Amino acid sequence: MGEVERLMTVNRVAMIVSVHPETIRRAIRARKLGAYRAPGGLRISETDLKAYLDTYHCPASEMTSRTWSYVEANGPSSGGKKGSVSDFRQALRTKNALARR
């Protein structure tokens, strides 16, 4: 005889995945995570949870490290020229002159 698959509640799955239970419910509504209706609420099988995690779950800890920086990942910014000290002083003088008015 076949083995009965273990079913878990939304709250249990949320605790395992470390997300809010509403996040699990949204995934079910979006049909990203399979679930069964049962008396007392929705139930999720272990195989459906594993499939969801393999397909959609992307924890941030795997994408970043303690030494991660935007510049190292994407290269230097191309947003305009570097300001020089004289540009900064000119902007400061203009700001002070406008404040005196």
C-alpha cells in the first residue's frame, strides 16, 4: 500500500520558509504553490512545497554577502561627472547668498 503524503498548514509552511503566512496564501492564490482545501483550512504537501522552493524561492542570504557592494556588482555609476571641490564651494556660496535674502 502507498505511503500517505504529509500535509502541512499554511502557518507551518510559513514558519519553515521564514515568511508571513499571507505570503504563502498569495503564492497559493497565484497558483505558484499547490494546496488542498481541508476542514480547518488549506494544506500543503511536502512535494508541492519543495517544488515551490526550487522554482520561486530565492533567499537574500544566497545573493549577498557581508562584503557585497553595488559598485563591485554593477561597476561604477555612469550618472554624471564627478563634482570638484570648487563646484562644491560655488554651490555653498550660492546657497548662503540665497539664505541671506
